[in-house]
Amino acid sequence: MLPRPFHLSLLATFLIGLMAGAPSYAQDAPVPHPWNTLSPTQQNLLSPLQGQWNSFPPKRQERMLQRAQNWERLPPERQQEIKANIERWQQMTPEERQQARQNQHLYDTLPPARQQQLHDAFQRFQQLPPSQRDALRRQWLQQSPEQKQRWLQHMGPNSTLPARHAFGMPGR
């Protein structure tokens, strides 16, 4: 067994080491950002979270502040597009949301070339006059699941993809 004075010096060395390391550890820990310390712009962007903000862990607050900063950097057109997508999502029924999630999962599992093909077809569809888009939607809705599957499998480079109805989303 070691002599008692050796134990005390070992313990003192250990404690000094902990104290020396504490400031560097504390610097890595996220600092809380109380609601009243946020800028008016941040408060405006994060206003839906105001009631919960001070209860969020500092790490989550940091992520949300980073997202707000990223939002501010987006061009106004992109911000409007995102807002429209959020509004559309909020208007969907739970079943439509579930269908959209399933379709997104299916899309994500496709090879990149097939994803690009679907994207291009949808872009062409969006460029059609409204009357042609409506006609394609009606045609799509009248097809059986097998016919829809065949169409998707054999879609050519000039095909157009019926918007949202093909993916379980409501029409415009």
C-alpha cells in the first residue's frame, strides 16, 4: 500500500488536471440562448417556437438558429417555394402525408438515372398548359394500378409525369 501523503499528492494532481481541463470542455458545450437575447429577425423566423424556446436544450437551439441563418441566405423565390410546400403539406390529410412519405422513400431507392428521368418528366408536365395537365391527371386517375406501373416502367424520355396525383397528393 502507498503511503498516505502519496495518495493526497496523487489526488491533488488529479483534481488539478480536472480543473485545468474543465474550461476547454465548457467551451465545447453549447450555450443556452434565451428568447429575449435573439435578434428581432431571429425571433420573427422562429416565432412558432417562442413558447417552447427556453425549454429547448442548447444544442437544439443552436441547430434552429443555424437553420434560421440558412433561411436568411436563401433567395426570396426559394423562400416562397418552401413556404408554399409547407402550406401544401399542412393541408394534406394524414393519409396523403403517409402516401407522400412512401413515395419519397420509393423515389430515394431508385437509381440516380431513374430519379433524373422522373424529375425531367415532371418538369415537362409542369410546363404543359393547365388544360393538358388536367387531361393527363384525369387519364392517370382512370388507369388501373397495373397500367400505372407499366407506364412508369416504360416511361420514355419525352413522357410527362402527371403531377401529384401520381404520388398520392391532392390536385390543385
